[in-house]
Amino acid sequence: MKYKKESLLIILIGCFLWLPVFAEKKVEGPTTRDMNLMNWQEFQRFVPEQIESVLLPVGSIEPHGVMPSGTDSLAPEVMAREIALRLNALIAPTLNYGVTPAMQAYPGAVSITEEAYSPFIKNILKGLADNRFINIIILNGHGGNTAFLQKAAAEISNLCRVRILVVNWWALTSEVTQEVFGEDGGHAGNNETAYIQAVYPEHIHPEWFDREMATPNAKGSAWYAVPVPSSILLYEKGQGYPTFDKKQADQYFQKVNKRVAELIEDIIRKWDKAKLYR
Ligand SMILES: [Zn+2]
């Protein structure tokens, strides 16, 4: 009789020991963060009850010095993958095409008109809002898109009562660029080249580079040229040339991702604090 009681106790303890395992199963994340790979039933299970945010990478296809023409969408796409888990966000399919009329003349470039781009991006934002995301984070890699993204963000946020943040990563991280390279960056300069070199080193071609491929940006309204005279554009004269240093690239990559994630966390925290669209 005594033996049986002890067995019962052991069984009971055994059951309690298993509890955390079952409890843990309940809070397991989705099988993927990529909306392209996620099944609709799983999406329904997680959004918005457990996942409130979506990252939307947008870019352009245009010349970038001695690096890939898709840099402006490759960078935010990789960034989204790097920070999605930390932000508990899903990743929407990348919009690879953007507005780049001044670079259209270069081989391999494709520019979308404002008349086509603006309604298209608004439809994407509305679609994500209809899917009940509370925070839509646009990770933008291309300066030519910025004005249209901001306009679309304002319109759709007010229309659909959804929070939208546009992050222009190269501008946000200018302090990181200063910290890592000791100088300012540029279009296809040290900053963008390093970020891509950290992930796709085989597609960076230092052997094709010469300093004459770079032009300092115009100061204010000093000049404007179409096509732009070179695909490397330095934010400051004499600064921002690519360094092609893999170690520096890896360091820059980590610091940029951290800075972008911190900004997004901060903005969402402030939205929550203000109880907007809750
Ligand atoms: Zn770029």
C-alpha cells in the first residue's frame, strides 16, 4: 500500500515537470517570418494577436559603383531578416523597383514613374493595414522613393488608422558611418558598399573601381544633371569612397542593424504610450 502511494507521488511530480514544456509550446513563434513562405492559416493564427508589426523592404534597381544594381532593395531585405525576430515582426515581400529617372540611362537600370509608383505603394500599405497589422515599418533603401513613401504613409495612416514608419537607413545611420569609417558616406560609397559586402562579398568588385567613378553631391541648387554623371555620389567632397575592408564591413553591418532596430523599437514604444490606434 505504501509503495503504491509513493508511485502515485512520483507520477504526479513527473506530470508537473512536464508542464513547462507544454506551456512553452503555447508561446512558440511562427514557422517563418517571411509572408511569402507563410500559409494563410498560420498568418490568421498570429496576426494581429501575437504579431503586430510588419517590415516592408523597398528599393530600386540602378547603378551602384562596383556593387550590385539591386543594392537598394538587397540591403533593406537583409536588414529585415536580421531584425524581424527582435521586433517580433513579419517580413512583407520586397518592392524591388523604385523611382530613379536620373539614373535610368545606365545599363540595367529600370525607373518607375511617380504616377505608377505612388498608387502602387499605397495599395500595398492599405493591403497590409487590411490584414490588421498595427505597425507597418517601411525599410527604404533608395532616396528617390522617400518623398512618395512619406506621402503614401501619411495618406494611408490617416485613412486606415494604422501606424506607419518610413526608415531611410543610410540617413538614419550617418553617425554609425562616421563612427566606423571616420567620415561621411555616399551613394554606393563606403556605407552601402560595406553593408552589401558583409552579406554578398562575391558581388563586390574592387578590381573595377577607380576614384574617378565618384562625384561629390551638388551643394543645394549648385547643379543638376540628368543622367547623373556617376553612380558613386559622395555626400561630402573627398569623403565616402568605398574601403572594401571585409572586417570593417561586418562591423558596420552589425551596428547599422542595431541602430535601425533601436529606432523602430523606440517609435513603437512611443506610439503605444500615446495609445494611438489601439
Ligand atoms: Zn543605393
